[in-house]
Amino acid sequence: MKLGFAICGSFCNHARVMEEYERLAAKHELIPILTDNAAGCDTRFGSAERFVERLETLAGRRAVTSIVEAEPLGPTNAMDALTVAPCTGNTLAKLAAGVTDNAVTMAVKSHLRNGKPVVLALATNDGLAASAVNIGALLNRKHYYFVPFGQDDPARKPTSLVADFSRLEETVAAALAGRQLQPILL
């Protein structure tokens, strides 16, 4: 399978996402796609340069990091499915509103022209607040599928949601069959 693997901020989830990326890279052809922040911000969770280098090494190709690089992914039918993991509240809102302003949002827009699935693995502190409306909007849109998600720390972050990243591959398989993996809420 040719799988686009788009990565947004939510830096605290990058290590967990990298585990799934490594697992998938051993079985599938991956196309790494990154937002400007994911590709360029050094954080307390690690160096951006090392993160991108690891993604590229595992995929055996350079990461897509610009709108110009992402646009041809649709016309060339480069991917069977596209995942966005982690999908931040910011990216979720942009997708719900049709905003295309970085490599990830362009990759989604370009990929959707082929009627193929986009799998979103949420990681947002406002999933049960401001981002809830955007989850609802994309749940009802054709070709969007969600990795099952739940509250990650209800006591300290009562509106925060995060996907069960271990179910990413299973969700992609279901999406390729045209169905949303259930239960979606954990």
C-alpha cells in the first residue's frame, strides 16, 4: 500500500506516532508530509532536524514540506490512503473549513480529488470544546475517517482528545473498505 503519512504539531505525541510510522514503514511505502511546525520546530520533545531525518530514512524519500511539493500528490494518484497523525485542532479546523495553507492541508485537498480515504488521528486539547464542531463536520463528510479517540487526561485536561494511535493501520484498512471503524469514541 502507498500511504501518505501527514504529521502536524502536537509534539508530545510525536514519539507515539513515530512508533506507528516505523511499524507501517516496515510493511508499506510511506510518503512523509509535514506542516511547517512539525518540520521546523525544536521543542522539549526533540530536534526537528532529527525527527525529519528519521522519517525520511524510514520512508527512503524526502519529506513533503511545502504546498508546491504536496499539490502533485493528487494528480499523480500517489497514495492509496492518507493519514494525518497527529491531527491537531488547528489542522482539523482548516480541513473542515476547506483552508489550504500548508503541505498537509494541500496534500489532503489534492488526495481527496481521487475519492480516496483520509484518516484523521486526533490530538487536540480542545476536542470537547471549540474543535468539537469540526469533528462533527468531518464525521459527516465523505472520505474522512477517524482513528478511535478518547479523553487522554480528563482530570487535568477535561476537553482534550487523543487518538488510539495503535489502531491507525486498522482504521486505514477499514477506510479503504469504505467504513468507519467503531466504536469511534473510546
